Amino acid sequence: MFKCQCLHVVHFHGGRTRVCDGKRQVYECLYALQRVSHSSRMLRNAPHKVIERWWTHAKINVTNTEVCEGQGEGRAASTLRLLLRRMRTSFRLNLNFLGKFFLAIVSVFSYCEYVHYYVVLSQCGWPALDPSAADPSVSDAGTQLHAMVLADTHLLGRRNGHWFDKLRREWQMHRAFQTTVTLHQPDVFIFLGDLFDEGKWCQPEEFVEYVARFHKLFAVPEDADVLVAVGNHDIGFHYSVNPYLLDRFQHTFDVGPVKLVQIAGVTFIILNSMAMEGDECFLCKPAKNKVKVISRQLKCAKGDKEACKYWQNPVLQQFSRPVLLQHYPLYRDSDAVCDEPDEAPEDIKNTRFRERWECLSRDASEMLLEELSPRLVLSGHTHHGCHVEHPMPHSPLVHEYTIPSFSWRNKRSPTFSMFILRIKS
């Protein structure tokens, strides 16, 4: 059938050429034709002109050097073989591209959702303290307590927010928190209220789910201490608090209207801000009495023998001015006095605070400063940062830091704080 040798010059659209032995090319293509589908056998029987137009449309040109018997069939087989080769090459290229594309997506996701947190948070560090500032009268005055402080996490419930919004916000908080735990290893974790966004509305089964999510997102080492203050979103504002909501939260997080804790010689007082309304309700009256009791216990720890006759507290192993933890800030007119990198935006910075809503009342604030004489006050609630100095008649200035919200839902630049607390009398 093939009595002469046909040379096929194959011109590819990329400018390359290849010269093939026509007889060998035809036999190989005919062998391939026997193994392909019905559509390929149709191609083998198609007229030469049809195949030539089809192959030209594919941007590959096949030219024979001479005319010989059976050239039409040889040209069809050759073009089919080249088509199959082209398809295999294209398939390999596509797989290579898809593999690289998938690897790029995985790399970007891994960096943004894992590595980036380490890159950013590794730039944070514990503040340096002056050892000479420690009180020499305290035996272990050199002890340092590393505390991580968060406020207003506002975990979403079943009512507010889309499920994807919930997933995204909580994932970001989870990664930031766990990365900080890994890198900086705090000793104490302090949450300044509004752990939940819908705590005051949720049913018992929802609350159980809420608490489980909280402990999963903010898991801490077993030997770490966790201090939790209650917020208005956890149990409601003063007018809507009821004994059931109060007891549910207090029992779950082991906190009361006012609680005294001492860790490594550092004294903490955890306060329920809604209990500072100043009336004689079931919540406020016991809280006010507890503040006065703790005031006398502190005097006893300081060495007041008269106070020790009635008010000695085994929790206080030694005296140190307390750190006050609460959800509401102490009284101030507005955030206009704040000059922090994460302060409130200008459009709300000068908005006047309402007592018992945005901050404690003036009377409650003065009572707490007078009775407890704290060396530091940590608060939240406003979702923005602020540093305020409160004057005291016979004591140094009391520094208050309002911690911004840790949730991306409340603030574009969510924040947590890192404190070193040293025993100081």
C-alpha cells in the first residue's frame, strides 16, 4: 500500500517543526486508531480535506514532501496521533498548573490563618519593670505575675449575626488568643465581662452551649488562673437582672457580686458593676456590704490589730494594694480625656457618658476608691481604650485602664493587654 516514503513536515503554531517518516507514522497511527473510540474511527474514514480543515483550525499544519499512494490515509493517521499527543501534553500542563494553583491557595490560607498571627504577636512582649521599685518590706517582692487581659469578647448566640460572621469572628479570636498563650505563656487570664453577646436572653441549653464554646475558644493551661468579671450582656443591666441569671453566671464562673482573690501575693477584687447601682435591691445591698468587709480585711492584712479582731481573712497571706477588676469604667465625663492608640473615634469620643450605663456613678466610684484604695483598675464596656488617673486624698494616683473589645465585630483593631503585676504594698 505504501510503496514510497512520505516525509511529513509538521508545523506547530509555536514556530517549531518536526519531520517524520510517513510510513512509520501511518502504521503507528493506524494502530492507535484501532484502540480509540467510534468517533476516532470516523475520523480515520473522513475525507482528507475535512481533516485538513479541522487540523488547521487546531493551529497545526501538516505538509507532505511528495504525493504517494495512500497519502490521504497516512495524513489522517498522522494528524490524529499529533492530536492525541497534543491532548496528553495539554492535560499534563493543566495538571501542573492546577497543582501549583492549589499549592498557592494552601500557602496563602496557612499564612493568613496561622503563620500571620505568630509573625504579628511575636512582636509583642512583656513590659520591663524596675526591680528597685519593689517594696523591700515584702519578702517575695520580686515575684512577677504575667497577666493577659481581655474585654468584651461578645460571643454570638442564635439570634444575632450570620453563622459565617460568627465563625469568622470567633476563629480570629481563637487564633490570636491561642498564639499568645503559646508565645508568651501568661500566668493569669482576666476577662472583664460581656463574654457573651446574648447571655441575658439565652435559654438554659443555649447557655450550656455558650459556656462550652467559650472554654473551647479560650482554652488555657491547667496550671493557669482565670478571673472573670460579669458584664451587662451576660446577665443584663441592673433593671433586668434577676436571681436566676445572676446565680447561673456566678455558679458557672465561680464569681460573686464582690470577690477577693490573691495569686502569688497579688490581690485582686472582682466586682459586679451592675451591683453598684446604689439602691437596696437583692444584688446591690450585699455587694456594698461586701466591699466594706473587704476594706476591713485589707486593713487587717496591713497590720491593723483592731481590724484583725473581727475581719481577718485567710485568703490574704500578706498585704498588697488590690487590683480592681470590673466591667464598667469608674466615673468619667466621656472619652475626651483618653489619648490612646486604640481610643474611641472622634465622632463619639466627646459623647457624654451616662452614669450607671456607660460608667459607674460618681458616688459608687468614690466609695470604691475610698474603701479599697486600689493601685490599679481594669475595666471594659466601652469597646475602646483609655487611660485615666484618679486622684486620691492620702494615696498615690490610681491608674485605670479601659481595655478595648477583643472582638472584630466591635472594633476594627481588637486589642488585648499584657500586664506584669508585682507585689507592692
